[in-house]
Amino acid sequence: MKIFKYMMAIAALLTATACNGKRTAPDTQETSSEQAAQQIDTKKKALVVFFSHAGDNYAVGNIKVGNTKIVADYISAFTGADQFEIKTSKYDGMAYKPLCDLAKKEQQNGELPPFEGSVDVKKYGVVFIGGPVWWGTYPQVMFTFFKKYDLNGKTIIPFTTHEGSGLGSCVKDVKKVYPKANVQQGFSMYGHDVRTGKERVEKWLKKLGYQGK
């Protein structure tokens, strides 16, 4: 009976954290990502590109503003960077578990869901790229953006929100898409911490060379 209860607990944990992919030791990747931050040319015009999922989220429940958007807003407020939010109605109103199942299917099939709007990336020298970690990397709709826009030659700064997977393979995947870009190590934050994490985001940005508006 004890073995059965143990196995059920493990199964529940894996289900609850499915969209986060492989879990990491608490704060391990976040600490290393902050330590690896390198100063960049803050005089270059910056853009924050991000996808954020509102609605039913793991650990924070049903939220009106997605975790990643909150971090994106902190970045823009501190650096003065413009924003482009990758928006799609495909995931609207979905509960957490069905969303995880759909995200896994999209990744396995290499799907590229469409998104709304467009942005002129040519005028930006620095691009922050943020999103939640779904099955170890960015959501597939972000790869639709990557396929459409060429960011080679720019400084790219990945960031993620998660509940255990840190940066996942996001940095590696961005480097693969943009081999001629200056891709920084990046920054990650637990989704349940973002609403009280403004100072931590600003501390990271200061390490990059930004001094605030």
C-alpha cells in the first residue's frame, strides 16, 4: 500500500509540472543565469518580445495577467524598451492540463500556430525574448515568430517564467535559430514569484548595464 501511494504521488507531481518539462533543483539555473549576465550596449534601441498565458496557470491559479507579461512590463519600465506581445487566441479559456496536452502535441508535431500583429525588428539592436517554459522550451507559437523574423546580428536576451525548469533549453534553441546573434545566457524566475519580483528583475538588468529610466 505504501508503494502504491508513493507511485501515485510521483504520477501527480509529473502531471502537475508537465508543461515545465524536466524539473531542476530550486534556484540553480536562476542563480547561474544571473551570475553569467554580461553588460551590453544599452544605447541600442531595445525591444521586448514575449508570449504570456493568462487564465489557468500552475501554482498561481486563474490569473488575468500572465506571469511572463509581468516580467516583460518590469523590463520595459526599467529599460524603456518597446514591446511586442505574441498573441494567439488558440489557448484562450483552456484549463491547465488540456493546455499541457495540447502544447506537447504541438511540439511533437512541430506545429507553428499563427499569431496576431507584426513588428519592425530592423530598428532594434537588443531584443529580450520571453515566455513560459512548456515541455522544456518556449511555446511553439514563439517558434512561429522566430521563423518569421530574422534577429541575426542583434543581441538577444532570453528570459523565462517557470515552476521548476529554469531556462530549460530556451537559450540553446534560440542560438540554434539565430546562430549569428549575440545570445546572452538569460534570466529565469518562478511564475509564483513574479508579482513580488520587481527588484530582482531590476537587479539583473543592472548587471546587464541598464541604470533605469
